[in-house]
Amino acid sequence: MTDVMIGSAGILALLVLIAANMHIGIALILVSYVGLIALVGPTGAWGMLEVVPYTFISNWTLSSVPMFVFMGYICFSADLTRGLFDAARLWLARLPGGLAIASVFGCSGFAAVTGSSVACAAAMGKVAVPEMLRNGYDARLATGTVAAAGTVGALIPPSILLIVFGVIAQVSINDLFLGGIGAGIATAITYVAVILIRVKLNPSLAPSVTEEVSWRARFAALKGALPVMLLILGVLGGLFGGFFTATQAGAVGALLSMGVAAVHGRLSLFVLQRAVIDTLATCGSLFIVTIGASMLTRFLTMSGLGFMISDAVDWLGASPVLLLIAIALVYMVLGMFLEPIGAMLITLPIFLPLVATAGIDAIWFGVFVAKLLEVGMITPPIGMNVFVLSSTVGRAAPTDIVFRGVLWFFVADILLLGLLIWAPSIITFIPSLF
């Protein structure tokens, strides 16, 4: 059995184990370790199992991940983000589908303090969906909007997906964050356009809100959103202003979130305990997957499979656009069954050399991949945002209703992905300014 055949068998075994519902991190480590035994023997494989996980996890940049996750959970547990939706609701409710549009902007703001689309969908599902249903909005529009808008969480910094991509691909996390801003704004604008078009075509989906809101009430609502806005400004302003690095920004954000919660009297022992436990659970699962992906990278490199695929693509003369379409199709399929970070880490060892060979900008590709993976969060049969929202809202939002609601946004996402390929400056423009 040749080395390339061993690598191919390892990929096949990995897919079988994942289909059998084994934890993706354990499957990655198991397949990589057994494959390395076949390639270099038990002693060499054991040596790599000792060295590779430590080498990867000791990367100082990764320390920002638990800090940003903790910041998000503090804001979530202390209920600091409700003011974002309330302010957007009062300012935008008079527009066609105004409450749905407010949900998109509320999710975008929440994304800037969590970096997680699942947390975004869960939090806004508790606040925005009941408000829309109370005002007579169609359940498909209400739930579909929040499930889709939650995906902005992987694009607006600080994004956990972009941090992990930056560590794996060895590119600037600051540049990835800046590129994510352009893609996130484009996504939010696209979703607002979908809502406006749908409501214009069928006004019964979103009855006009008759509540009269004074300008005093609108400006008062901005005070409720001010704590989170100051937190976002403090973290991102300091990061992009050069006052601290992306790694330090996580710690600053965690400290500021506790300070904001304390000032508003919401930093209780229960909030801290809940945030710490949720952070440990999230990061523990994440780091097992990243260690497994690091092992898989070493296995595929030693087997020569990655180089073989790269040579094959180069021999076929595939254009960058065709390569990106093929990669997009792979991520669309994986997104139906795997969570985003797992899908990304399984494929990056293969895709990164191909992208480099094709001359595709790594910063642009990182943001493009994050967008692709988030589209998978709303696609059946396992659209994670859909199931999280359905469980959060309860009987008012069965999964079939939510899936029907996100269909319009899914189509819009496909068109947006094509636009990102056609006009890459949407992503690269802001990083180029810095």
C-alpha cells in the first residue's frame, strides 16, 4: 500500500466515523494517529502525538479565543444585548418589515460581542421573534430572519472562525477581521433587501406597526444600547487603532464586559459561573477539534495526498473561479452535516495549498470560507441555527417553518457568494486601507 493510498484510506475512514456520529475531534485524532503508524511506525506516530498537540495549542494567538468567547457569554448571561434590538426596533419599526430589519441590525451588533452565530440566533430568538409574532408577522419571515441574521456572527469581528483560520493559515488576524467587516456589512444589506422585497410583494407578511414612537423615546432607547456599543468601540477601536494586538483584545474585551455588567448591576456570581462554564465547554470542544485538525495536516502532508491533489488541479488547469466553485460545493455539502469549525479544519489542509497555487489572496479566501460555512448553518438537514432557534422559541417555530423561512435568505446568500467572487474588493477594500 503506497503512502498516497494510506492517506486516501484515512480520509475515507474519517468520513465513515463522522457519519457514525463520532465526535469530530476524536475522529480526527484517531484517524491521523493510525495513519501515522502506517506511515512512520508506532514510535514515530507516538512522538508526533506528544509534540503536535502541544506545539499547536501553545500558539499564543489562540489565547484570544477563550477570552472573546468569555466576553460574549458575559454579555449574553448578563442580558446586555437586549438594548440593541430595542433601539433598532424603535428606530426602524415604521419601515416595511421594520421589526425584521431591526432583527438584522440587532444580530449584527450582537455578533460584534460574541463572534458566534449560534449564540446570536439563540439570544435574538428570545427577544426578536416573540416581538414580531406579537405584531402579526408571518412566522416564516420572523424565524427565518433571525436564523439567517445570526450567521453574521462569523463575519463581524471578533470572529472565532476567522481567528482559527488565521492560526491555521498563518495570516494576519487583524486583516481577516477587517475583511470580515466588509462581508458582514454586505450580508446585512442583502438580508435587509430580501425583507423589503418580500414585504413589498406580500404586505401581509409584516403588518405595519401602528405604535406611535416619540423622538424622546427613540433617543432614550439608544441609551440602552450604549453599553454594548461602547464595549464594541473599546475592543475594535483599540485593536484597529494599534493600541493592542488581536490576542490582547480578547483579554481587554473580557475585562470590559465584566466592567459594563458590573456598572449596570448585572454581574452576579451566577452570571460569572454560567459564563465560565459555557466558555470552558465551548473552548474544550473547539481545541480538541483543532488538535485533531493539526494532526490531520501532518498526516496528509506525510502521505503526499495533499500534494497529489494540488498537482492534479494544476495539471487540469482549473481556473481560480472554477476552483472556488468546487470548494464552495464541498463546503455546502459539509455544512449540511458538520459544525463550521470542524468542516473548516478537515478541509483546510487540502484546500490551502490549492488556493496558494491558484494565486488566490489568503485574507479574501479566509473570509470567503467563513461566509460559506455560515451558509451551512441554515441549510437542511442539520442547519444548526435553525434547530437552536426552534428550541429557543418553542412551539411557535417548528423546524419546518424555520427552514421554509430561511429559504429566501439562502438564495440571497448564494447570489452574494457569487458577488464576492466577482468583486473581491468587497472583502479586500478595508484591509487595503490599513
